[in-house]
Amino acid sequence: MFATDDSTKVVLMYIEDLVDGRKFIEIASRITGELEKRKPILALKVGESTIGPKSIASHTGALAGSQEAYKAIFAQSWVLRIETLEELFDYAIAFAYQPIPKCGATAVVSNAGGPATIIADVSSKYNLKLSKLTKKL
């Protein structure tokens, strides 16, 4: 539904458990990359702590599942895993007002080396390709 809704700019998810990982990857991949109007999906996956899965099972009966499995599922479907509820809404606002770049590379512009290095490290962590800028006058 959200994939074809023109009013939806970004999809937010709160996930306790996925029943069909393959189906999730299929649908999420279509939304994040295959559709003409692709949209980012932000997921807040809970149940990582030792007590978290017990809490989930107590009210839904679901098993929390392997965190490594979720990491792989999100990576395959280009779903961005968010760590906190505050981040979920901050990222949602950013993605709603800033379109996804159309090309496959990112440029970093900074007034100091430290912040540029931090961005380069984060870019590497999330497999973002950094552009090589040329000096054309």
C-alpha cells in the first residue's frame, strides 16, 4: 500500500518478529530500489537484549529471532536499521524532505578534516560509494 501511495515519502517500521524473511526481502527490495518512485524503509527492530525476546514473547507469542539474520535481511533489502525511536523520527523527517540521490555516489564537503573523515568512515560502514572529485576550473 505504501509503495504506491504518492503521499508516502518514507516507510517506518517497528519490528518485533518477521514470519517470512524471504517475502519481506522481496517486497522491501521492490519498494527501496525497483519501483520508479523508490522509497526508503526505516526499521526499528526490537528484542536484542537478553530480556527483550522474553518481553516480545509475553505479549505476542513471537520469537525475536537471530539478530544476525535480521542484519542480513535488512542489508539484502536495503532497509535502514534504526537504533532508537528518536532516530526513527529524525531519519524520517530527513528522508521525507531530502530526496534519495539518483546517482550511485556521494560527495563529502567539509571545512575540516575530522568531520570529513567521520563521514568517510560512516560511508564505508554503510557501503556508500564516495565520488572522486576533479579539479576543473
